Amino acid sequence: MVPEIVINNQTISDPQVIANKFNFYVANVGSNLAKTTSPTTKNFNDFLPVSNRDYVCVQIDENEIHHTVYLLKNSYSKGHDDLSTVILKNCANELS
């Protein structure tokens, strides 16, 4: 469990508020990222590499998620999703 988070220099420790803030963030990642991306007339396929592979969805369980998250390098730096691997590791139980 994440004991506290800081948003806009405000420390939040109430688990329900943390869950709501995290849910709000995840629900808005796509639209917020779209706001920072330049418009284009290209088709989305123009950004994808050519592949002859099929995409297959396979069922995974929480143990596989835990193992995969555990293998991530510990880092506080954030990616395009504005999340660090340390945050992901601290939230592994809730995500799986």
C-alpha cells in the first residue's frame, strides 16, 4: 500500500483519496497526452512498424503481473505516463 502521495505540493495520506486521485489520473492519461501531441494528417498505421506477426491476447494472472513488475528497474524518473517504476512497484498488489 502506498502510505502517501504528493500532488501539487500537497501530501495526501487518506487511502480513499489516494485511490481516487490515482483512478482520476489513470482515467485521464490518454486525453492529457493527446493535448500535448501535435495534430497530424497521418493515419495511425504510419506510426507502426511493418510486422507479419499476429496480435494474440492471452490470459495472465496476478502472479505474472507481480513477477513482471518486480523485474522492472527501480527508478524514480517518470516516463510518458508520468509514473515511475517505484510507484508501479508500490502499487503492484492493487494493479493485479
